[in-house]
Amino acid sequence: MTVINKLSDRDNLIFEAIKIIAVNTESISAKELQWQLFQAGIMIKGSLLKQVLSVMKENGDLTHVQPVQKEETKA
């Protein structure tokens, strides 16, 4: 298991892994992306994944990954 603690870990492995997963999907949620990364042996926290997705969208690398949504709590 590879743990990603910062964006530059493992020569930017996280960016390449996300590109590979996203190229084969039409639309994917951030939680599903995090799960697929985990299944591939890459562990990344949700907050860091949010940063990665933000950087990739800013650079035009991703257009079809849905942002991380805050879960609503019912009272």
C-alpha cells in the first residue's frame, strides 16, 4: 500500500493514477475515485484528494470528476 501524504509524493504518482482511472470513466465521484485508488493500492485522505482534484481541474487535466460533497445530516 502506497500512502500519499503530500502532492509531490512518489514523483506525483497520484496525478498519474487519477488520470489513468479517469480516462476510462465518463463521470466519477470523488469518493468512488478514492475507493478505486485504494483498490489499486494507493491510500489518500479525502482532504488531500480534494486538493489534487482542484489542481488537476485548474490545469485542465480533469473535466469529469465530481467534486467532494459534504454529507448532510438529518435532524
